[in-house]
Amino acid sequence: MGRVTTTEAQHVLATITGRLGHIRLNRPTKINALTVAMISAVRSALARFACDESVDAVLIDGAGDRGLCAGGDIAAVYHGITGEAASPEEFWGDEYRMNLEISQFPKPVVALMDGIVFGGGLGISGHASIRVVTETSQVAMPETAIGLSPDVGGLYLLARAPGELGTHAALTGARLGPADAIAAGLADHFVPRERLPVLIERLAGPRLRSGADGGDGAGVIDEIVAASASSPPPGTWPADRAWVDACYTGDDAREMLRRLRARPEAAASRAAGTLAGVSPTAVAVTLRALRNAAGMTLAEVLEQDFLLCTRFMGHPDFAEGIRARIIDKDRHPRWRPASLDEVTTADVEAFFAPLPG
């Protein structure tokens, strides 16, 4: 047994086993959806592990077999808008600080991106130094479906994906399996789910302590990958690259939708249906933010995320998207405006104006 160093209402468990600091999100009935308290507990654990000389590396994973993390607890964010819970600004501010702290952590951080890894789940894993997917991994930034722009620094990663794969994923919330997540630069290694316990045991074991693999855990993971003698299930990339790159080039979301509708591929037609069904304002703002992110640092992207999410709080699509998908669950949001043709340049520009003060 490792020694327990922190729990937060049992929803975050932090232990030290051998030389490994282990942070486990422990809210499996909600696919480990993040709350303000959980984010605070993760940050506290990271701070302690950074200062603890007995810890060589940190592992982040999730309890249960459904996934690492389904993202932020959107229902809690909704209640924050109504004043019944912590404000969304408090939630996002702490979450983005956590994302940046993971990216800048002075020791290697290994993230096990098993199962569902949506939104904030990518934020807590995608900025780690070693990112592992399994055959069950589904990685996505589905924020446009709730009237919001992808945040948690996800656009920093997606802006650096090959071709226009990142544009497709950011605008439509496309779910990327393990092979496609690796191709997009959101993950590094594939390890079968059944081998994860071995991986965790080896990371905590004497070899990591001795520094025989350089002290970063990469050698252990390479050995596990080689021993498993398996590859991730085939993805759709690069088979889909022709239509993705052709349809998503440029800065005009309306033109992208037109191109998708004109393509003969069934996958392009499905993408067109998705793009036409999510928040038009969120799509237009996300496209501008994604193009900006290509020339930004992660810290700058997170600042942009905070600006945009704060702006979306005052836009009707965010509350409507949460209502339609999380609260009433009727799946029929009434966006305002209702189509991309109605979203003006001035509408988009307003989101990027500096916040007062």
C-alpha cells in the first residue's frame, strides 16, 4: 500500500507508492467530471509532489472503467451561473491554473487517457509530458455542442495537429480514437487497457527509483509498449485527410459547411450535419480562436480561453446548450442566432474585446 497524502471528499485520491506520486480522479459515477473541489485537490497534490524529494514522477488516471474524465461538471457550472454554486469564473480560473501547472511541472507527469477523455479531461491529461491511450480511448473537445468554445488549452494542441484535423475536431467535437489521438498530437503511446496495472506497478518500482530509464518513466513505458506487441485499432486518419484538409481550410466557417455538404464521402456528410447542429456563434468564435492559438504559447491560449468563456457566460447559447444537453436533455437547443449565415464579423470580434479591468 502507498501512503495516502490527500483526499477531497474521496473524489481525488493522491498516494505515493515507491517513487511515484499517483493522482486518481475518483468520481466514477460521473465519469470523474471535475468540480472546483476536485481541481483544488489536484493542485494541492501537485504542489506537494513537486516539493517531495521521494517523488520522481507523477501519474494521473481515473477510477472506474468508463474513462479518465468526462470534463468539467457542466451542471455545476450551470448552477454557478444561477448563483447556486461557485461562479464559472472561479471554476475556469482554477482549472486553467491546474492545466498550466501540469504543463510546467518540474517532474515527469504520466497521464493514462483510458476511456472517455472529453473537454477538461484533455486539459488534465493532454498537457502532461507522457500521454498514454488504450483501445477504449475516445478523446474529444465537444464544447461547441453546448454553446461554448473549446478551452483548457485544447486549442493549443489542436492548432498544432496535422493538416486541418484540429479544425475538424475543434468545430465538430469529433471523437478521436487512440490512433487518431496520437496522430493529432493529443497522445504519445498506446498501451492495451489490460496492461495498465503492470505499467503503474513498473512506474512505482525500483527501476524508476534507480534512474536506469533516465528517471522519467519513458523507458518503462517503451518496454510495456514493446512487450504488448500490439498497435491501436486503426483510426480514420489519414484516410479522411483528403476531405478534412479540403473542407476546413481558411477562416470562413460558412464556406467550410458548404464544402462539407458538397463532398461525396459519408463521413463528410456526417460532419456537415454535426457542424450545422452545434452553436453557430460558438463555431465562428472557435475558428477565430483556433487560428489565433497557432501563434500563441499555452499560457496565452489559456488566457484567451478565460476571456472567451467569460464572454460566453453572457451569451444565450451557453445556458441554452447546457439546458438542452444536461438539464432538460431534450437535445433540441434553440441557438441565437440560428445559423452561421446570421453570425456577423462584429459578433465574433466582440468576444475578443478585452474584459473590463
